Amino acid sequence: MPVQQSVWPLGIRHHGPGSARSVAHALDELGPDLVLVEGAPELDQVVGLLGDPEMRPPVAGLVYAVDEPRRSLFYPLASFSPEWVAVRWALAHDVPVRFADLPVTHQLADPPEGDQTAPGHGPRPDPIGLLAAAAGYDDPERWWEDAVEHRSSSSLERFAAVSEAMAAVRETDDRPPDDGDVVENARREAAMRRAVRTALKEGFERVAFVCGAYHAPALDPATYPPVARDTDLLKNLPRTKVAATWAPWTSGRLALSSGYGAGVTSPGWYQHLFDHWSRDEDPGSPDDSLATTWLVRVARELRGQQLDASTASIVEASRLATTLAAVRGRPSVGLSELDDAAESVLCEGSRVPLRLVHDSLVVGHELGAVPDGAPMVPLAADLARQQRSVRLKPEASSQMVVLDLRRPGQLARSVLLHRLRLLGVDWGAGADAGGTTGTFKEAWDLEWRPELAVSVIEAGLYGTTIQSAASAKVAEQAERSEDLATLARLVGACLVADLPDGLVPVVASLEERTAQQHDVLAMLNAVEPLARTIRYGDVRGVDVAGVASVLRALVVRAAVGLPAACNALDDDAASAVRTGIEGADRGVSLLDDEQLRERWTAGLVAVAARDGVHGSVAGRVDRLLLDAGRLDQSDAAARMSRRLSVGAPAADGAAWLDGFLAGESVLLIHDPALLPIVDAWVAGIAEHVFEDLLPLLRRTFSRHQPPERRSIAEQVRRLSGGSGPVRAEESAYDLELAMPAVERVAALLGWGVTRD
Amino acid sequence: MSDPSTATSPDVLRAHAEQQYAAELAALDVADDRPRPPSWRLSPWAVSLYVLGGQLPDGTAIEPKYIGSRRLVEIAIATLATDRALLLLGVPGTAKTWLGEHLAAAISGSSTLVVQGTAGTAEEALRYGWNYARLLADGPSRAAMVPSPVMRAMETGALVRVEELTRIPADVQDALISILSEKSLSVPELDEQVQAKPGFNVIATANNRDKGVNELSSALRRRVNTVVLPLPDTLEEEVEIVRGRVSAIGASLSLPPDLESLSEVQRVVQVFRELRSGVTTDRRTTVKSPTATLSTAEAISVLTNGVALAAHFGDGTVRAADVAAGLLGAVVKDPVQDRIVWQEYLETVVRDRREWNDLYRACRELG
């Protein structure tokens, strides 16, 4: 080992803009011949890509197990990340750069039997928190900013000081050596040391090691344990086959609140700090303009939200922020001062307007990009392959595509789009196919937005191909979903996305939830999508036997529970139940299952037999029974008469009528018994009640087509003894005009019709 | 009596902040080695220590005056150090006036320059008036002029407080605009200008709940920094505030309460919080909220009242019966609606708490 120093550990705060600036200075000062960066060594294969001009941060290094992409680690890098700065510096100065850490291949593999190092044993001591508490700070981030990042002295010395402080912190760690986190940390540092030893052996003389501050003391060669101990630590670790690449990332995902965040709550602010420092290297009075430029941005954003923010207020806010920093004893203005100042001066003491600008400013909308040459994650590669095979190119501009599902090529496109939608990659949005009620046409509004690339990466965690990933995601959603209607929708989605593998778990959890479900309305709502699946599913080669048995159980239970569920409903609940009953009835009619139909109708009959059911529901049920032939016309007339009799409240009568007459109106036109009852009822309503009922009645009748309404009116005129035409139909239709159409239809039906 | 407040000014009912805490202010003045803005008696750091409480290096304990967010106090102090006015906004009883008084006492050494805003406040109260006898005798002169507290503050470089800004009619409020933006007050009768000395600033308070107030004009809003004072966050915090204030007031009224048994404080504050938030502390029961604000200040007055009752008519121990009447009066502001709310609360919440039995009975007796 050479006497003079050969390794400079640069202990940084991950994603700290101040650390990034210090690292840049330290590297300039040091002029290393090798840069080591804490990170998965697997990323070495793709590190060159970071120098590509098309690589735009934020990006994330992604290392995943090849056969199970669910196991993966992300290493997000923003332009203000010290790691990014170090790698870019090395690439720009033609200095070799390597990543050093415990290889991900070990981290992603199954731990061997009996290994006591499963993660999550003891709490990880927060080294920065300990130091900050010692300095009297409640917020560790602020301590770091004040004590380290906002300081402008020589960077190499500063890193030495950080390393020393961390050594003191590490001494206070009294967790047992078999603690999971301690073991993992020991392994990681052993791996880092191994990288340093290798480098020194290869003859590098000035090695800069950019690592998390906590590791810095362990990387000083003077403190290295014997080689054998490190080798021992890294022996016999499990491995699995992994691959590495870069993935585009967004500011939002850097923030703490999102899934694979880097713990940076304010990337936009950090970006601002970093940009400011890189632009303005003059150490004279940088903070004033730092605060002012930030507040100008806040004000512009507020103005964009139609809120007043004058230039004079910005001056005042920036003055307040500076004074606040002085009151709080901070060397420079931080985000909390700026927020407080903006709240007090620009927003009149209210936090609400600031929240409006928070997302765009403090978090930011940066979207990274990765050059085309970067290795693709398997899912992205599969997507590109499928896009080629169905000939659907991703375009940035919005375009409308209408697909005819009877053609195999276009069906494949539809399936791909539906699968992507399940995966949360919203390339296409459903659009109105326009003027057709057929189910064979589908319209999509396609637009490939850059952030979809990030969604693809995320979806890539579910599987290696679009199909398997979509199936896996559906299965996971089914597992978590408590709601029958959601499950039923998932069944429908599986159908259009052609995912027979996904359907099995959905049906399984549907079966389980059905057994536990007591909410009749939820069951009613689930019937129709399931029935559609069975009706059209076998066309697409889906095994629907499982669904059929679930549906049967569902319909029977819904029918049994229906009468009780129709009790004591208010107007809103009644309308929900009515919609549910209508949907379930449509669903049952779709199926060619006489037995099931019988059970369902029995449920409806039981509802119809009850008094006290809300008029709207009772009327609808009566009508459904009439249409199904379970009620003959005289029964229907009797019911109508009872419902519309003087003793019944008129408002109930109107609701019943609304339920009964919804849908086809021919009933009133063609049934001689019903119209007089309605007529007599309307005529008998007291005037003040009539005024209340008028809107309801008007709504009931306005649902019908104008010619139908005209027919009804003419029938009414005839009832009241007027001298209208005897047959209303004759005046409504011009038979001469209709004749060619009638002939054609007759010919199609194979009836011989001659015109005479 | 060993209480410093009564020691310095035994003959007044309520001493000014700077009199009551003269010892603390003096100790802070000695210990404070940080830069002070022009005309400030203390540095901003020392002011925040005075308001929020703490301990000086020499061991002097500083009593907290405002219990709540440190952040808000820091914004308020920083605002006064700039040349923008400070507007303390909040529902009644959130210590707006209290905080303003202590800030003025700590920064200018005097909290007596104050304009009490009412619907009848005239422009003279913000600018200047005339001593008409002298005006008629000698014509307009400085000697015939009666300066307002605002004008005196400008001349001495001190803080002036404007209480209840939103009660002042809008046209009178506007008199503040030129004072706040130009820091000068013109006296056309004498053809002169009064220019503010460094250190001059305005602390205004306004509440955003009471009806019948005059909205602040946006011109005025642009010239002030607004700090919204919230109701206390936690039960403990509020109990601490009430307990401290009740003891202080009791001492100045020469009431000898046994402060140890102020367990009633806890109960009263809890009743107030539950009715205010519409849900019980265990978050199990929803209760209706009355029309009254039920601020911390009202809880303080209920308890002071109870202390007085116990001292004069009881044995000196504050019991449920002593606070019950005050509670009823604080909650039931609308004789019809609020009474129903109160009865419901009594029957559904108070009654079920076994250890609150005495309170329940005392309240029932009052009807």
C-alpha cells in the first residue's frame, strides 16, 4: 500500500444538490484517474450511455431479474444527483468510471435456507438525524443544508470533515452484529472495498469514491479490515441472472410520496438550487437572487392560476424570507422560509393557493429520456414487437382509429390496446364509434405521450410480455378488490383484452366475494357484465364454465334478497335499485338458461307482490313481468288501477307510472285497457297536486319519440269522445311511402308478398 | 405576594405586558448579543425567545407567552423587521391581541400605542385630531394638534397596534394605506409631513368569523403580511394555555384558588373542543356544534368565573357546579337551537362518562 493517499471517499447526501456541487468541485480539485460511484456494478455495462446527448435526466438505473422482472431495483438519478454529476464528469474528462456496491444479483436472489439476514430486522439508525439532533436541529435535512451544503469552503476538506463526523455517528451504533441491516451493510461495504482493492491493484493512483456519507469512513484504506474477512462476507451468496438498463423517470417519481421514490420531497426546488449554483459560481451574494428567482417563479405560477401576485409583492416576500432566515439563525434562505414568505405575502396567510403551485414548482414536471440505443426492458421490447406486428405506430399527435373487430388484424390491435389500458399505459382512450350500436366496432383516440415510457417501465414489473404482465396485474387487482362490481368489470376487461389466464383468478375471487356479499345492489350490478362474458366469451375462446357457475349463484342470491332490498327506499336509492334490476334483467335475458330465468322471475314476482315498495321500482318490476309474460294484460290493468286509485298518494302513482312506462311506449297505444286508467287518473288528480306532478309526468312521457307521443295523444282524444280518426296508426304512417321497405323486409324474411 | 406582576404594579387590575414581564425583558436585554434592527429593544431572536419561552444562558427562565406554532411567530417577527405591516388573522379567542401586545412590548418596549377599532372609529384616530380650543384661539399649529397613536408611533419609531381592523369602516381603513406604503403622514393644514422613523410598524388584528365586519380592501391587503393564528392543535396544548391564563388572571384578581385541583380545566377544554369539532375525543360519537365560537378565550373566562365562584361562595376548590353555569352560558348563545345541542351533548356524551357524573348532575340542575 502506497504511503500517500490514494483513495478519496466523497461522502454525499443522495440527491443533494449541494453535494452534487461539492462533488464537481472536488473532482476538479482532485483530478482522479478513476471514479467509483456507489451503485449496482451491473450498471457498468450501460454506464457509457449516460454520456449520450440524448440521455436526459431524471433517469433511473434499472436492474431486474431476467426471469422474474418483479424483482428489480431502481437507482433514480436527477441532474442534481451527485452520482449523475460524478459520472458525467468522468465521461467528459475521459476518466474511467465504475459502479461499486453489493451486486444486485445477490440482492434479488432468494436468500438460502436458514439465512438470518432477511431485511427489516432492526431500525436503521439515521446517521444524519443523529448528527442533526446533536446540533439542535429538529429536521435533519435542514441541518445538512446549513452545515454542509450551504457552506462554501474547500470541497475536499469538507468531505474529510463529513467522513470524520460519520465515523463518530457509526460508533454510536450499538445494534447486534447479526441484525439484518448491519449484516447487509457490512456486505455492501465489503463489496465496495473489494472494488477499491481491485482498482488499486490495476494501478490506479488517485481514486475518487462517490458514496453515501454513511459509508465514507469505511472506505478509507487506513481502516480496511484484512482481505480475508471481506472475502468471507461475500462468499456463497445466492445469485440470480439479472440485466441492467436505464429507464426514463419523472420528477414526481423522485418525490417521497410515490412508489420507488428516491426520498426527495422537493425535486423542483433542488433543481432550482442546482441550476442556480451551476449558473452563478460567484460566491459573493448568491442567496438573494436565489430567493428572488424562486419567488418570481412562484408568482408566475400563481398568476397562471388567476391569482394576483404583483412584482412589488415578490420584492416584499423575498425580503421577508431573508429576514426569516436571519430570525431562525440560518446562513441562507431555505425552502421553508420561501414557502412561509409566499404564504404570508402572496397568499394572504392561506396555504391553499400554495398547494396549487406545489406540484408544478416544488415537485416539477421534468420528464427524462433515454437514447434509443439503451437496452429495453423485456416488456418494452415486447411492446415494440407487438406494435410492429399489428402495425400500430406510436405517434405523438392525437389520432382517431376505428377498428372493425370482425377482422383478425384489427381485433389484434384492439386486444393490444385493451391490455395496455389494463397495465396503466393509457396510449388509447375509448372514443365514440359514432352512429352504430353494433358491438363489432370500436373507436380509439390514440396519443403516445412521453411519460407513457415510464408507465411501461412500471408495468414491466408485472411480467416480460404484454400478455403475461396484464394477466398478472389483473390477478393482483382481483386479489385486492372487495367490490363485486369492480370484479365484474375486471371480468369484462379480461374478455376484451383476451386474457384467459387473467380470468381464472378473477373468477375465483369473484366466487369468494359473492359468498360473502350481502349487498343485493352490488350483486345486481355484477350480473350484466358476467352475463355478457358468458354470452360472448366462448366466441373468443374463453372458458366460461367457471363464470357460469358463479353467475348462477349470484342471480339466485340476488333474486332471494331482492324483495327485502326493495323495502323502504328513498328516491335516490330507488333509482339505483331500479337501474340494478334493469341491468340484471338484461343480463339474465342474454343467457339461454330457462331455469335461471325462472328463479330470477320468481324474485321479481315476490317484489311485485309486496306493498310498500317504492313506486318507481314496483312499476318497473310490473312492466318487466308483463313483458316476460308473467302478468297478463288484465292483471296489469288491475295493478295500474290500484296504484293510480284515489287512495294512493298521487306522487307514488306518478313514480309507478314512470317505472311502468319507461322503455317502449307501444303498450299504451295498443292496449285498450291501460290508457283509460291513466286518463281517468290524470283527470282525477286535484289541481294543486297536479302542479307538483306535472314535471314528473312530463319527464315520463317525454322519453318517448314524437310520433309515439302523437299517437298517444290521438288515442286520448278518441277516449274523450272526440271525433278523431278511428285508427290512429293510419294517420301516423304513410303506407304508400313505407311499401317498398315493407316489401323488402318481407322478401328478406322469405315471405311471398304481392302488392295488391 | 411573590408574583412579579403584582409586585411591580399592585394598583392596576391588569398590568401592561412590558410592566408584567419587565424582569424577563431586562434579562433578555442583557443576554441578547445579536444585532438589533433600528429602534428595536431586542434582536429578533430574543423577541422569539420572549414570546415562545425558554431559558437564557444565565439560567433565567422565560415564560412562554404564546403556545403554538413556532413557525408563525417567526414569520410575525420577521415581518415586523421588514417594512411591511403585520396582520394577525384568526377566529375569536386565538390570542391575536395577546400576541400583538407582547410583540409590541418586546420590540418597542411599550404596548400602549393602540387604536381600538370599532364601527365608530374615525379618521382622527388613525391620523390626527385638533384641540379645538387652541385651534380657535391660535389657529392651526403643532401645539393645537392631537396626534393619534399611529402618528406618535411614526415620530418615535415604535410599533402601533390597530385592534379589530375589520370593524373599522372601509373609508377609515383606507387612511392606513398611504401610511403603510409611503411611511409618511401629510398634515395639509400645516403644510408639513410627518415621516416615520425606522422601527415604525403596524400590528393589526382582525377576526375572520364575526359577522357584520368590513372586508379589508385589497389595496390594504397588499400592504400587509398575513399570519393566520389557528386554534390550538391538541387537547394538552389548549389545557396548558387555559391553565396558565386562569392562574395569572386569578392572581391579579387576588383570588386564592387551589391551582392543583384545576382538573376542571381539562374537562372544560375537552367539552369546548368536542363541541367545536363536532366529534368526541375518542372519535366514536358525532355531536352537533352550537353557533357559539367556543374559543380558548371563552374557556378561560368560564374557568375564571368558576374560580371566582369557588373563592367567594364555596370552599375555594373549583368543582363541577362552579363551572356548569359558565359552560351553559358559553355554549348556549341561541336560546332555541343551542339549547337542543347542549341537551343532546349532555345526554349522549357527558352522561355516559362515569367520572363526569358530578358535571352531568350540576348541568342538569341548571336545566
